[in-house]
Amino acid sequence: MKGLDLNGGFVGWVGNTSAEDAHILQILWNAGAVFYVRTTQPQTLMHLETSSNLYGCVKVNMSSVFGS
């Protein structure tokens, strides 16, 4: 998102920002989407919880079956 930190979960990328929104975000904005949350991402993008040096421990709280 324009003006926000774009680190992709990597400590070395902290502080990078974009001058404009990604194309998919522009499409969603135009369709009426409302963005209200942001979370971290696990290294392989395939886990429901993660721990990072940037955001600490993050897990999905929709169901205790999916997290520890």
C-alpha cells in the first residue's frame, strides 16, 4: 500500500515504501474494498501462525484447531 512499510517479512527491507498502490490494490479499491488489517507473513506463506523479528508471534484466532 502506498506510503506503508513494504518489508515482505524481511528485516533487511524495513523502511522500504512504495510511491503507489500495487495494481491488485487499485483494482480492489475501485471495487469498493475496505482494508482494515495488516499482518505478518510466514517465510513460506503456508502456515497459519508465525513468529518474526518484526511483529512477534502472530496466529489465526478463528479456530484453536489451526493454531497452538
